[in-house]
Amino acid sequence: MFLLKSDSESGIIFVDTMQLDGETNLKDKTAPVETSVINETMIYRIRGDMSCDAPNANLEHWEAGISFPLPGN
């Protein structure tokens, strides 16, 4: 999952990972500042490329990013 926005002003959501790690506590995840301030209509207009780590056993760390084309390209 790649989080773009949350209804919370802080940009935080809580994710249930019990099926992955057996833990019953919710994990907090935060939307990037760059996308957390846009409205829902603007989210549908986002164009870019997403890159992320390949699936692996490490549930504690995951790297991902979005690159946006420059205006006019």
C-alpha cells in the first residue's frame, strides 16, 4: 500500500497487520507532506512514476517514492 492522503489533519492512518506479523496492535503510517495537503479531486490527477522495494520478509522497513514529470513535459 502506498499512502497518499488521510482524513486526519496529521496525515496519520492506522493499519492492521495481524495477517502479516500476527500482532494485534495497529501500526501508524503517515502520508507524505507533498500529497497530504491536496484535496480528493486533485489526487485523481496525480501523474508520475512510483518505485518501491521488491516484496521481502522485512516488515519494519519499506522504501518507496514518486517522481513527478516537470510541467510542460
